[in-house]
Amino acid sequence: MANMGSRKHLKRFKAPKMWPINIKEETWTTKTSAGPHALYESIPLVMVLRDILGLAANSREAKIILNNGDVLVDGIARKDHRFPVGFMDVISIPKINKYYRVLQDYKGRLVLHEIEEKDSTFKLAKVLNKTTIKGGKTQLNLQGGRNVITEDDYKTGDVLLLNIPEQTIADVIKCEEGSLGLITGGKHISEIGKISEITVTQSSKSNTALIETEEGSFLTLAKYVFVIGQDKPVISLLGDD
């Protein structure tokens, strides 16, 4: 079997399509470390500095910047150049007064959307599932590998507004009819619309959501809907002035 990569490296032709690299330039590229995001849902921090922001000419320069503690991911200084950065993460570089939220473009590629400093103090995380733990409390398993213990009642699909770096819950956006949804998968990826109807199936088939936009309506899988507000989005998005 052909060697596709090692623990720290990955053959470029096997790299996720969302990565901003030319697969024909070299044979190998950096693989993300084990962390809050899976390999094919994230990009290594070195690529953010070198290939997207252009703050480093090469991996060596990127490592120096990171070792200085100049780059924060969700409010925490990350020094591992392979640290995985994924959807809705907040990247802060206070030394140059730059702040970004990781979003998706219409092709599903991860991109950095510049935000104001005041908006870098929180992030959004979707509730993927929940379990009851000792003491009757509820553990919420969130997108991005985070877990939050709470006594409040939240549902799968709800999106939490978390203070960072504390990861405490500041607010919740309910996944319900009337909420605004950002589509994160399928052919309507990155589109925004109002949830008109949610259909819960009693079989092995996936739940679906009917989304209304100015151009019309479409049906998508409920798991692709990431709620971002009620009357208006709580975050700035791609295309905002």
C-alpha cells in the first residue's frame, strides 16, 4: 500500500480540499495534531500564518511567531504549529491588532473573516449531543470537541455563545422554526436563510429543514443547519460590509 503520510506529515495530493496549498509544488505538507477538530475539518496553524495571512515566509518563521505566544486560538496562546483550526474558531493576534473568525466559503473551504476586537471575546459552538452525568447534570458535547457541564436545558442543534477563553455559556440560539441558519454542508453550503420547517423522522433517515431565502426555498439536512440568530445574525459574516 502506498505511504500517504506519517504522524506529522501528509502527502499533498491527500490533503483536504479546504487547505490553501498547491498540491503540485511539493510532495509533503504538515498534518494537524490531534485536537478539537478532525483532520478533514481543520487546517494547521502554520498554514494560517504562512499561506493565508502571509505573516510568515516559511514554517520556521511561523514557529517563531507561535513560540512567542503571539497567536491566540479561542483566547488561548497556541504554540504548536500543527494545532488544528476549524469552523467558528476565533484567531487573535493582539500584537498587530488583528482578529479573525474561521468561516466557510461557498466551496466549503475554511477562510478567515476579519472581525473587530470586541467580537473576538466570544465564539459559537453547536450542541451535537448531550448526556446525563452524576448529580443529574447535563454534559453538552459541542462541535469542536468541547464539553460543557450545565444544569440548564439545551437541545441538540442549539448553538451556544461561549465567552472565551473561559468557555462559559453567555447565551443560546435555539434551533427552531424562525431562526436564521447558516448552511455548513451540501450544495447550499455557506447560504443563509430562515428555518421555515424542521421535519423529525422516526426512522434511520436524517432530519430535514426547509430554509427560506430571498431567492426561494430549499430542503437540506438538519445537521447542516448552524443557527446564527433570530432576526439577524449575532456575528458578522462573509460579504458583510
